[in-house]
Amino acid sequence: MLSFACQQLEDFSCTLWIPLTKIDTDAQGGGMSYVSKEKFSGRFLYDYACILSSYVQGLPQDAAPSKEEMGRLESLMVNSPEVDTILRTQAETDDFELGDALVFDKEVMHRTCLLTEGPINRRRAFVMRFIAADSTYDLNRVQKLKPFMDILGYSFFTTFALDICKEEGELIMESPLFNTTRAKRLIPVKQ
């Protein structure tokens, strides 16, 4: 959820997930489970994070939750019995050969699968996130999420999210942070 916190919720973004080993879900697990948005969209998780952060902002300073409590509240929705049931009963999990990849947008509910006993002792994956070139900055949401991120110790992300742009609705790709790398960051789209 925090990966795409600085862009408007309506703007497109996606994750590229590439396991760096063969994945045989029946033999050893270790893959990625995901639920098609046609079955159930995970957009509500973004709303939950903003509501949770607004709740924390409204608390007196001496009543703010600890890092441990905030972590529990953060994972409460994602790891709830209801979401777990959805993922267990509705998710798809694919096998992967070396070189296979999975791309999914930010509203797809997903989680990695436990690697069980077998020949692979550790499953690593390469993950990269993309946003649309016309994505705009969501200062309001960044400000709402700041207490949430600060309590959890995500200061590196808070700094990035607050520095990438300064004004609501600014084009993220026009950020001064990308002045020297902008051309390298854009993926050409063939019409």
C-alpha cells in the first residue's frame, strides 16, 4: 500500500514480480497468490490505511499507539480472517519457470506463499514498481499517512513521499528528483 502512496488513487500503477528460482506450487509452494479484481478488488485496503492514519492523528500525543501496536493495526485488515478466507478460497497461484514474471496492478490482493520443505532452501524474487507517466501527486493522502509511516519507522519513505513533489496534483514525472534520470525512467509506449 505504501509503495504507491504518493500518487492519486485513480492513477495506474503496477508491480512486476519475478521469482529468481523455479516455483512448483504443488511440490514446495513459494509462489505468489493473487485474487482477480473481477472477483474482489483490494482497493479498500488503501481506504483502510488512510482511515487508520486519520484515527492516529486524532489521538492525543500521549495516547499515540506504539510501533508494535501500529504494526498490529496495519496488518489487522490485511491479515484478517475475512481477507485470509478470500485469499485462500479465491486466489490463483501459478507455477513459474526461470524467466517467468507476474505483473499486477495496485488493487490486486496478493501475498507470497510459504516455502515448504524441499530442494529450494530460500526463494528470492525481484520486484519493481511502475507508475503511469501521467500520475499526479496526492499530497493529501501523503499527509494523512505520515503519522502512520512515522510510527512504523518508515521515515525513508515519509521523506521520499514528502520530497517527490510539493503541490497536490503535480505531475510526479516532473519532480526535480528525476531531472537527471527522467528519460531513463520512461518506458516508450507504441501506439
